[in-house]
Amino acid sequence: MKDKKDILTNIKSNFIFRKIFSLLANNKKLDIINYNKNIQKKLNITLEDYKKYGKKYKEGDRNGLGYEYLKETKRLVFAGNYKNNKRNGKGKEFFDNEEILDGYYINGILKEGKLFDKYGNIIKILEKNGKLKEFYDNGKIRFDGEMLNDKKWNGIGYNYNGNKAFEIKEGKGFVMEYDYYYGNKIFEGEYINGVRNGKGKEYYENGKLLFEGEYLYGKRDGNGKEFLLNGEVLNGYYKQDKLIEGKKIDKDGNDIMILEKNGKLKEFFDNGKIRFNGEILDGKKWNGIGYDYNGKKAFEIKEGKGFVMEYDYYYGAKYFEGEYINGVRNGKGKELYESGDILFEGEYLNGKRNGKGKEYYLWFIKYESKLKFEGEYLNGKKHGEGKEYHRNGYLEFEGEYLNGERNGEGTEYYNDGSLSYKGEYLNGKKHGFGKEYYGGNSFKDEYSEPRDYLDPRDNDQKQEQLMYEGEYLNDEKNGKGKEYNMNGQLIYEGPYLNGKKLIKQKNIFYHKI
């Protein structure tokens, strides 16, 4: 086991984590809720180290400073203080869309704070006295009023142009809900007790109607209609957002699906033939028989288990085949293009890609699948080690993924297989330290003549000639860096901002003798 000095020395260069751990370790008050690999990676310490310097360490006992993570993706969702297993004191909440809530909590309830978008702009301000202000991305006010029990109680709402749109009094009113970005209306309807209660309508981003019906306690409850963008309509009865019974029809009025109160389910193809006949449990197919487009039995599912084929309503194209457990994809399976070629093959868990898998291009010239990606998935997204390929089969990228994006160390290649970039990524973009290289195409720089095509298989050619080494921010050169011409001569050394050099200097050449 490392001693405290070694641990602090080995912590990677992350200022926030270094400060937090240093302070806690020195005072022997390290109190981490759940030992987590993300924390381990940033701090370079083990579970035993936590226990050694943690006075109160106990998994699940939430008192003091701690962190919360999503179980599936291990994404950090909260960092702050706890008391008696509830958020108490200062803390920060982190959202999937990169928004951050910086606030103060009492007994798990947010009492005051500010919500910021990914660019640092204020979305919402909540004061101790319950006063609430919400803003649009253009800086104009969206709502100005007060809250009660975490619900809007009194105040005025405005549209994206700053015009008054509605007023709510004691939690009641006919309310419009607008999206922070661009001010698209996403809901209009009745509010009681500060949430959706009564009749209302939901809208797509393009302004088209998504749903109209009845609500109770903020959820769909009662009769309602859902309008799909492809012209299909679902007319049904809901209970707390769950469809209890209903019928889905296509744009011509033909039946696609009929669900009865007792859970009996029938699905059809566009030719009128039966697609599935059985029953569902908790919204999942549980018992029944599936058929192909010609009416032949294709599979049987019993108590949610079976080797299942999924067919499209239109023309009956098969788009999945694989194992089902608990009424959804679980185990090995394949997703298919309309042509029948493989789109994806790999492992599933609870209906989503989880584990090892491969994605494929559809090569239209020969109508065959070509490998696009191979690696690890978590909760439907690329997560862990993986490789991407160009359509010609050459490796395009290899490295680490987090929540579907390149994150961590990685290497990019040109479409001839030669090295393009090697370095760090954050949220799919070059971010941190990295190196760029001249590749196998014709490249020009301002201090050397253009060359002909560089064949990476020709050992006489320079396959990995360094072009730039330095710092990146959001996919652009930012910070200190060095730039070289194709002969390996240093032509610039200094700071960059948004991809541009900040210092004008004479040509720098270090001539080889």
C-alpha cells in the first residue's frame, strides 16, 4: 500500500480532485460514498487507500463529502455534502446535456442555487426565499416568480421574444412551457398545484403536435392521442405515463397495433397480416407468437424468453434477431439494414447494447457490410475501448470512449492508414495535449513545397512526420504549441488561441548538417 505522500505525488494533474483529496487525507476525514473507478483513475489510488485515510469510510453511509454516479454509465451526477444519507449543504449536480447546478440543499431538497448551461450562461436562479428566475439562451427572461415545494407557484412566463405568455397564481393557470434553447414551445395546458393537471398538449421541436390529452400530477393520465412524425397515431388510455389500452393506426387508418386492458396485444403488417399475437407485461412482450410478412410463424416467446425476430410494419423487413429475456433484448443479437445486411452484432442488456459489439457500414456498391466500429458498449452507447474504421477498411481511430464520445487517450489515422493525431479527447473533441502528423495525402504548409502522394507502405517516405505538438481545447489549438514543416523543421513556437497563432515571428529553421 502506498503511503499518503506517494498517493498525493501520484495524483494526476486535476486541480479540483488534487485539492479535495489533499485536504481530506491530511485531516484524515476522507469520506467517499462509493469507491469508483473514475475517481481511482483521476487520483491513482486504491480502495485500501480510501480506507486507510478515511475516518468514516463505509459504502452506503452518506455523511460528509461524497459523490453520486449513474449505476449504468458511472457518470458523475453529484458532488457535495451529505447528512443522514441526504444531500445537505453545498453541492453540484451534473446533467447529461453538460448543464451544471451549483446549489445548497437541506434534507435532499434544493433551497437555493444557479443552473448553468455548458457555456457557463445562467439558465435558472433560485433564492432562499423561493424567488425563481429562468432565462433563455438569448439572455431574456423565461419565468419570473416564486416556488413552493419545488413547484412553480406564482409568477409570469415569457416567450423567446420577451412577450408575456402566461401567469400562474397559487399553482394554477393555463401555462406554456418553453425550451431554454431557441424558445420552442414544448407544452401548453392546465396547471394545478404547480404541475400539469387537466388537459394539455405536447409539441415536437419543429412545432408539430406530439400529444394531446389528460394529465394528473404532471404525467399523462386518462385519454390521450400521440401523433408520430411518420403520420401514425396512437389513441389510448394512460395511467401515470403508462399506456393501459389503445390502438395505433397508420396514416391511411389501417391498424398497426391493438392493446386491450387485460394486456392482450396484436400487431399487424401493412398488408393486414398478423405480426404478433400474444400478451404483454409491464409494457414488454411476455407470451405469444410472432410471424413474418408472409404469415409464417417466425418465433415464440414464453414468459419473456425466446429467440426473437423483430419486423418492420412496412414491407416486413427484419431489423433484429436475437435473444430475449424479460421481454426485451438480452444476450446476443443482430441488427439489420433493410437489405438484410448486418448493421450491428453483439451483446445486449435490458434492451440496449451492452458489452462487446461491432457496427458495420452498408457498402452500396456491392451491397455488403463493412466493419465500421468494434469495441465496448454500455447502456446503448460506446463506452470503454474501441476502434473505428474508414470505409476502405483502414483504421480511423482507436482509443477510449465515454457515453458514446471519444474521451481519454486516443489515436486517429488518415484514410490511407498513416498516423494523423495522437493525444487526449474530451466529449468527442481533441482536448488536452496532443500531436498532429502529416499524412499520406498532398499537404501544404507555408514554408515548404507540396509533395506528391505519400504511400505509407513505402519505407522511403516519411510516414509519421510531426506537424504540431501542444495543447488543444474544444478541438482547436489553444495554449502552448509547436508547429513543424514537412521536413521536420520548427517553424513556430508559442501560444495559440482558437486555432490561431498569437505571436508573429520570423521563420525558425534548424538546418540539419
